[in-house]
Amino acid sequence: MKTIDFSRSFLRFRTDHLNKPSRTTSHQPPYTLNNCLIAIECRCRITDRETDATQQFVLGASCKTERVGVEHDIWTQPNADFVPIFSDDSFMMLKSFAHTGIQAGLYPPGSGKQPLRQTGSRAEFFDATAVHLTECEGELLDSPAAIVEATLAAEPLVAVTELSQGRYTAVIEYPVKTMNANERDMVYQTDTGPVLFLDLSAEPENLLTTLELAYSAFNSPNWIEFIVRVPTDVSDELSVFHYSKSVRIDARNKVIRRLG
């Protein structure tokens, strides 16, 4: 069977200020051109059973807001975690600062504030974009004993979670970065992320904008628990983005040994 080799899968976007001025940056770039390559953490495909249409979403790895190519003061202030998500033709960039009340200004000055959830057309906002998903051979591990054995052998593993709700079927694929294994009782449990958490009650055109980040865990083929990143109060006046909302969902889970 085929699976995704996440170690060789990336999304890419290109900004060329001579051709298409950036509409996402908070500072004047020191150079007019940059190509950004970001590892893919998760791929999600959502099929609308009413129309048979499928949308694909890929989650890029978290990085930090930066000035590229400078000799000092690389990190922008206030600094943010930055996470990109690409659909087939659109994008969403998630920014999170020290607390939820902080936003950075857009460049040039007077352009307003950077949204914490900025969305738009890939073609309109960037000079070029691409998604590189590399497939390889995989082997389905069809028992707890097989999963435990592969874990203790330090084999690279990929999880596949299928969800069905309302009009949608969703398939989420992601590398297992942390796996617990108990060879005495043949118990395993994933603890991995981030992955994409879906709102399967949303209309098709809103699936991208309602995506959230989560970590996931399962020790059964029949259900999964997510811990979702949401605004979380730390005082009466202050909240932060934190993985604090626990959600359990019926699911079909598979663990695949990556052979490539």
C-alpha cells in the first residue's frame, strides 16, 4: 500500500516584491525575493458525499516570524508562532503571540493589523505556491502486537484517521512522532501532532477557515481523542492560545509502517 513520506513532503510559497508586493508581512523585507520551504505535518482530505467533491488541506510546520537574510535582529518583535495551511487554491496563516490580545501591523505602515487567522487566494497573495507530497510503500500493522513490535524496532510510522459526520467523510494522515508501547500487555498509544482538527458541521466553502490545530491520541482502531488549541483564560483579563479543549470522536484508525 502507499503512504506519505512526511520526511520528504513540503509546501512552498514564493514572494517577489518586484512582481507582486506581499500582503502578509509585518516589516519591510531586506530583499525583494524569498522562497520559503516548510515541512508538511499533516494531510487531510474531506469528501462531500452529497456532491462527491473532495478538498485537500495540508498543514505546515510551525515556525517563527523573522527577517530573512539580515546580519542581526532576525526575530521580529512582537514575535509570533506562524503556521501555514494550504487548501487546493487558498491558504490560512495562523499567528499566535504571547497572548491573544497582541497583533502586529501589516507592511507598509497604515495597512492595518495582521489577522491572527489570515486567509486568501494562493494565486493572489503569492508569486508562486506548491505542495510537494512524496509517497512511498507502506505496510498496514493490523494488530496491537504488530504496532508494539514496530515501535520497539524504531520503525517510522504513519497514522491514518477516518472520520464520518453529517455530509462529510474525512481522512487525516500524519506521522506518529510519539508512540507508547507495552510489550507485556500489548498496549500501544499515539501522542502526536500537531494535526488538523475539523469542523465537519461547516459548509464546504468554510472548511478551511474553521480548521484548528490539535494533538491526537488513540489506542484503539475505533476512536480518537484530540486536545485542541483554543483561546484559554489564564486570568480574568488575559488569555493565550493553548491546547486545552479535549474532544473524543468515533473514528477508524490505522497505523502504517513506512517502508520507503
